[in-house]
Amino acid sequence: MFGKATGLCAVFAATMLAAGSVALADDALLNEAKEYFKPIPSVVPAVKDNAVTHEKVELGKMLFFDPRLSSSGLISCNTCHNLGMGGDDNLETSIGHGWQKGPRNAPTVLNAVFNIAQFWDGRAEDLKAQAKGPVQAGVEMASTPKRVETTLKSLPEYVERFTRAFPGEADPVNFDNMAKAIEAFEATLITPASRFDQFLEGNVAVLNDEEKEGLQLFMSKGCASCHNGVNVGGDGYYPFGVVEKPGADILPANDKGRFAVTQTADEEYVFRAGPLRNIALTAPYFHSGMVWDLEQAVAIMGTAQLGEDLSPEETKAITAFLKTLTGEMPTVTYPVLPVETADTPRPEAMIAK
Ligand code: HEC
Ligand code: HEC
């Protein structure tokens, strides 16, 4: 009896000890993670020089979904940044005006507000500067500021909404304000409460052992030295191929990244570290969009950025961790858009008849 009881006691004590050390390990992991990462806030972030008001957000949402910002009348921001598909188009590189294939993969608009700057090479300072690009790009929406302004002014509901969203302005319906309204809407496209955010907020039990192992590896191997902050990336520029350049199929020779922005020789093939929030939803990967499998993307990062062949188990664990970065998608009610009038510019044929 006595012996049995001590035996039980010993088992109990051992279990308690094991549980204690697991708790300690979890605490250490959480503390280390907090040094690298920040949770996505649950409230809409403020934007520089552009108050995020209800009127602007509602207007920006309509503009985001309105294909009449394109000259063909067919392509909206949502065509390539589909909010039902992780905020991107799930194509290798985007297809725009006249079925032209653009040179780069579309990044997600979700949480883009937290990036240091916009585009793979960071060439747009912020979301309002960014929004003017695709509208005018020949391979994307192929329109002009003038055409956009004429279109918007021909639709009385837009005139009314711009006037309310930009009170006190003499001529509120203009290209700059279009960009500001879209930026305000994009600021609402954040995805809080992923399992990783819950972990960062102290709920350590929300990640399983493999995911925790993956998080540990993500930090100890050095991924987190480039992919950190709120967006687990998106806040610094690094060569793609620090240690070993990937093949030309994955890193095409003609896209030199930030070199085109800064004209500095040592910025050849330098890109913004990909923001990894919701990465499980946004295949294919890299600016070339040439990799469809997240595990393969992780393995490529190992050799290219760290000079390390990750083992299959390590690759799997890191991938499992990356999947915990999927947050709550914003609820977006599809907007009803104003009907065209006699003054609305007619769509331009995007393909030869
Ligand atoms: C034809 C497809 C297409 C359309 C239409 C389009 N985009 Fe994009 N978008 C892209 C591609 C491709 C990139 C990346 C280009 C690059 O990095 O050079 C991009 C980049 C972005 C980014 C930067 C995200 C980041 O992480 O850097 C934002 C934000 C964005 N687009 C918003 C918009 C908005 C707003 C509109 C509508 C006004 C729009 N896009 C229309 C394809 C498109
Ligand atoms: C030296 C900095 C650096 C390190 C270290 C690094 N990365 Fe990256 N990562 C980048 C850059 C830069 C890109 C963008 C590459 C491009 O141009 O397509 C990127 C892109 C990615 C992408 C694709 C993002 C997308 O939207 O397509 C994934 C996934 C990724 N990294 C994961 C990792 C993992 C996992 C590790 C560790 C094994 C790691 N990275 C280590 C800089 C780094």
C-alpha cells in the first residue's frame, strides 16, 4: 500500500515537473517571440495625413470595387486584389488591360497598411501614392487621372459622396482624393486574431507542438531577422539570394528590384522582405510568382537567404507555424455602385475587334 502510494506520488511529481518545464519553455518562447513580432491591432490604424472617416472608407470601398476606374470598364482593384481570396489574384503574375501579363505577382492588400512602403521594391511611399499607380499602368487599368475624374463627376452619387468625405474642399472630386479614399478603405483591411496573435497575447496553448517548434526555428535559424514586426515582414529591404541566388526561373534576371528605384548598384535584386501575414492564402510565392508550394518557398528561403538546407521536418514545422498567421478576414459588404449617365465615358475596347 505504502509503496504503491509513493509510486503514485512520484509519478504525479514527475508529471508536475514536466508540466512545469513545458510552461517554462512556453514562457521563454513567448518572451523571445515578443521581441520580434507584434500582434495585428484590433482597431483600424491611423494613416498619415489622411483621417480615416466613415465617409471616406465607404467611398473608398466603392472605388475599390468600381471597374470604371479602368478604361475598359472591366478591371477593378478587386480583380487583382480579390478580397474573397486573401486580397490577391492567385496568379503567377497579374493579368490586366487587354489580357496583358504584368511582370510581378500581386501582393495582398490585407494588412498592407502596416508595410514600410508599397510594392515588392517599395517604390510607393504609402497607400495613397500606391493607388494612383495601377489606375494609370498600361498593363493594369490603363486609364488616366482625367478620365477617372470625368467618370466620377458624371455620377451624381460619387459627387455627393466625395463632397461629404472631403468637407470644405472647393473641388473634392479629384484623382488625389480618389487615392485618399481608397487608402482609408485599405486601412480597414486588417486581419487580427490569428492563432499567432492569440499566442503573442499570452494564450500559449493555442499553438500545437509542431507550430511552436516552427516558431522557434523561424527565430533561431534567422528568418525573423528579416521577417519581423506586425506583418512578419514588409519592413525592410534585402537581396533575394543573400547567400545563394535562386535560379533564373524563380529570380528572373531582368527584374532588378530596388535597383530600378534607387539606381544604386548594391541594390540589384534587392526586394522588400515579404510580409508573411495570411501567407497560406496567397500562393503563388515570390515576386515572380513561380513557387506554388509554401514548403518549397520556405526551403528556398533557407538556401537563398541563410545558406542552409533545412531538413524536411524543419521545413514542415516552419510551414506549420506560417499557417498560424492566417487571421480573421474583414467582413466586406459588396457595394452597390452608381449607375452610369449619358456623360460617363464609354468603355474602351480592350481587344481588337
Ligand atoms: C491587373 C492587376 C492589378 C490591378 C487592377 C491592381 N493591382 Fe495592385 N498590384 C498588382 C501587382 C502586380 C502589384 C505588385 C507590383 C509591383 O510590386 O511592382 C500590386 C501592388 C499593390 C499594392 C502593394 C501591396 C504591397 O504589399 O506592396 C497595393 C496596396 C495595391 N496593389 C492596391 C491596388 C489598388 C488600390 C488598386 C486599384 C486602384 C490596384 N491595386 C489595382 C496588381 C494589380
Ligand atoms: C536576409 C533576409 C531574409 C531572410 C533571412 C529570410 N527571408 Fe524570406 N524573404 C526575404 C525577401 C527579400 C523576400 C522577397 C523575395 C522576392 O523578391 O520574391 C522574402 C520572401 C519570403 C516568402 C515569400 C513571400 C510571398 O509573399 O511570396 C516567404 C514564404 C519567406 N520569405 C519565408 C522565409 C522563411 C521561412 C525564412 C527562414 C527560413 C526566410 N524567409 C528568411 C528576405 C528574407
